[in-house]
Amino acid sequence: MLALSYAAAARRPALAALWQLDERMGAIVAAARDPLIGSMRLVWWRDALADLDDRSARVPAEPLLQALAAETLAAGVTGSDMAALEEGWSVLLDDDTPDAAQIEAHGTGRGAPLFRMAATLLGQIPDDIESAGAGWALADLGHRLQSAEARRTARTAAGQHLARVDLRTWPRSLRPLGLLTLFAREDAVMPAERLRRQGSPKRLFRSLAYGLLGR
């Protein structure tokens, strides 16, 4: 992930593992043909993550869990904190097309805790970090959903959360999250019929400008 390049080198492994966890849960939801099977897989991760807080317990031989225990847990994020992401993802298993309440629950249940954990790893937690996280998750969801109407709902909700964020007050150490927030703002205002291009030259230029100027 491009944003990781703006993090302090010592924190990159912990941040990378955290984001890989989020991607793993997202992949489980995307691949779930049977909501029950998808839910069972998410619950396995939730329980395994919570168990990481028991330092006397053996970590399962799962590479991502091993990385989370060695890097993210050791850097100050608890297993229970990471386990909370399950709730934000599992809400999308309820229906093929989530309604406004489910979409909002995804943003606050996935993005808000994810950004708070990342900010903990980076050493600063501004008051608006959870609004930024919820907005980022909703903007991301607004480019994952198949229904154009649901994408529009997610992007509108993203804009509402992101409007509460003042990146000018954020310290330099949070630039990885600041860049994701800037991208989320751009994604949120796209028409529902359009989808983002993750590696587009415009996004790369935007990231370079933010890295140099902080805006």
C-alpha cells in the first residue's frame, strides 16, 4: 500500500499486518456465497485475534496471525481491538445489497477502529481520527458494491464523515492516514456510475504532492 511509504520504517511491518488483516476479512466477505460460512470464517478470525491477548497461549500457525502477534500486538494494539473489525465486516453478509443502516455500521465498525489502531501505532490519536476512518471505509465500500444506488449511499455517508476531519491539525507522523483520507474524499465525490483507478497517474501525483507539502 502506497500510504505505508509515509510511515516511519519501524512502524511499517505493524501497519502492513494490520491492513492485511482488514483485506483478509474483506476477501472473506467478497468470496462468501453462503452467509453462514462467511460468518463462521470471520468468527474464527475474531476469536483467534482476541486470544492473542493471552500471552501464554500458543499463536496458531497462520502467517498473518503470526505477523500480527510479532509486530502489531507488540507495538501496542490489543488482540481485542483487532477482533472488533469482524463486526464491521460481518454486517455486509446479511444482504446482497446492504441498506443505509448496514452501510453506516460498516463504516463505524470497520474504518473507525482501523484508523484508531493505526494512529495508535503511529503515536498520535487526533479527536477526528474515527470520523476519518469511517469516511475512508465508506468511500472504499462505495467502490466495492455492485448496486449503483448502494454505492451512492455509501459515498454520500463517506462525505458526511470526512467533512468533520481537519487534516491541517494532524501531525506529520499521521501522513499515511492523511493520504488515505485525501483519496477517500476524492472517491466519495465520484458519480456512482464511475469507479476509481487505484494506480492512476493522478493518484500517484496526488500522493507525491501530499508527501512533499502535507496537503
